[in-house]
Amino acid sequence: MKELIKKTRTYRKFDSSRPIDDKTLEELIELGRFSGSARNCQPWQYLIVNDREECEKVFPHLGWAGYLTDWKGPDESQRPTAYILCYLNREWLKGTLQEAQFDLGIATQNMLLGATDMGLGGCRIGAFSPKIVEFFPQPEHLELHLVIALGTPAEKVVIEESRGEDIKYWRDEQQVHHVPKRSLAEILLPATKEPV
Ligand SMILES: Cc1cc2nc3c(=O)[nH]c(=O)nc-3n(C[C@H](O)[C@H](O)[C@H](O)COP(=O)(O)O)c2cc1C
């Protein structure tokens, strides 16, 4: 389990010659379907985009790797070959929007774990332009909250312990993508013996 979680990194470069079929994407969505959600309201709905022309429409409206200011996103040979557009259905919401966003986080993590298991990889993208909504008109009660870009990874991503406060991911000269993670000691609060 730990290995699968460690291997499930964010990938932003893919082999654009390797499409992903509907059945595979449905299997990933199926993994999201079993996720927990506040009040079990399962507020999510998904749209598969894997047609080449439609993928080309989506791509320019995605914000890639904000910390890598000199990188504008994957070039044509390294673009994602599929997307899962993640909506929240307002008519199914029982709690707050914040809870529903937690729910979507959990469901998409299950999908990404499944993607790793299948030799695929992806990137959750919150920084998308509202233009995407215009390409795929939906009833008003559906709100696009997240885009998952998917493909066969074509980059090396490693995790490392962060030094000090610097948690910005970076790329070395060999284009290996480094993701600093806070140490266990940093995130584990000391047990309090006395009531505060
Ligand atoms: C809710 C959410 C939104 C994200 N939005 C973006 C995004 O807009 N663009 C991007 O390149 N990466 C995005 N990411 C990916 C994060 O940058 C990535 O998870 C982080 O750098 C840590 O890398 P790791 O996933 O390999 O641990 C997002 C991740 C999450 C969970």
C-alpha cells in the first residue's frame, strides 16, 4: 500500500501516442464511486474526454505547475490523452460545498491510485479556465470543480524530504521532477499530557 501511495505522484508529461479508452476511464471512475463522502451524498458526476479533438480543446485552458515559472506545460508530444471532468451536483449536496470538495478529493485520489496500478498517471488541475465549461454545456446544477489530466507518464518524479519551509517542487538538469514532502517529525504534533 505504501509503495502504491508513494508511486502515485502528479505527472504532467505523458506519451501522447498512447490513448486511453472509455472502458479504462470508466474503471477509474468506478474506483471513485466507492469512496466515502459526507452524509454519503456522493455529490460527484464525471465527464470523460478522450477524443483527440476534444482533448485539444481542453488543453489550452489548463494551468500547469505554477511553481515552474519557466515551463508552460507539456509540449505536443507529451500532452495528456484523456481527461476526467469532475463536477459537483448541487441537487445532491446535503452539506457544505467545502465538504463536497473534500469528497471529490478522496474520490479522485482513489482514481489516481487506480491509474498508477494500471501503469497510467495524472494530474489534478484546479487551475482551469471557465472556457472549458462552454465546450461541454451541462445543466446549471452541475459545477465543474476539478479536471484530471491522464496519460502514460513520460517523466521521472521523485519525492524527497523538504528542507526548512521550502515545499516548492522543482526540476533538476536531467528534468527529474522533485516533490519535497514535510518530514513525519514536522507534521506529527507532540502528545499533550496536560489538558490545554
Ligand atoms: C486539489 C488539487 C488541485 C491541483 N491543481 C493543480 C493545477 O491546477 N495545476 C497543476 O499543475 N497541478 C495541480 N495540482 C497538483 C499539485 O501541484 C501536486 O499534487 C503537488 O505538487 C504535489 O505533488 P504530488 O501530487 O506528486 O505529491 C493539484 C493538486 C490538488 C490535490
